[in-house]
Amino acid sequence: MSYQVININDNLSQLNELWSPKVVGEINDFQFKLVKIAGDFIWHEHQGADKVFIVLEGEMFIAFRDGQVKISKGEMFIVPGGADHKPFAEKECHIMLVEPKGAVNTGDTESE
């Protein structure tokens, strides 16, 4: 058997595009993804699948139709499946996402 450590910082340094997650690991039916974000993403939902946001560097916000949360370095937040939301960050932010394999985002580009 081969054992391999996943270096998060090395993987992040290879990411050049914003909002373009890279799968760095899998466990059971879940994927771990690294992504750099800045600015606004679209309003969307995850069809019946919860999604975990873990902030590794910086801070981000997730807007909901009835409020928002701020997530800072060292914090995590679970977005319930089916909740309409819009992630955004005022400055570049590095995050890890944990979500089921094959999770589908449905959304639009409409704003509030």
C-alpha cells in the first residue's frame, strides 16, 4: 500500500484561477476540494446535499435570502442542502470544500 500526505499549501500554490475548485482527496462518497475565491459567486443551491466551507486563509461571507454569515480563518460553516446562497469574499480567500461526489449546483445569475 502507498501512503501519501496531501500538502494543502502546495496544492493551493498551484491554483491560478478563482472559483475553480481542485479535488485533492476523497473519502467514502465525499470529496475535499481547494479553491481560491474573491468577489461574488452566483446565487445557487446544492440539490439535497450539505456542503462544508472551511476557511484556510482570509475571510468570506455566504449570503442567504434572509441574512448572511461571515467565516474567518480557522472557522467552518455547513450550508444545508437546498438552501439558496451566494458565497463572496472582499479579498482573496482560500477555502477547503467538503461535499458529496457528484454534487450538483443549480443556480442563476440573478441578484437580490
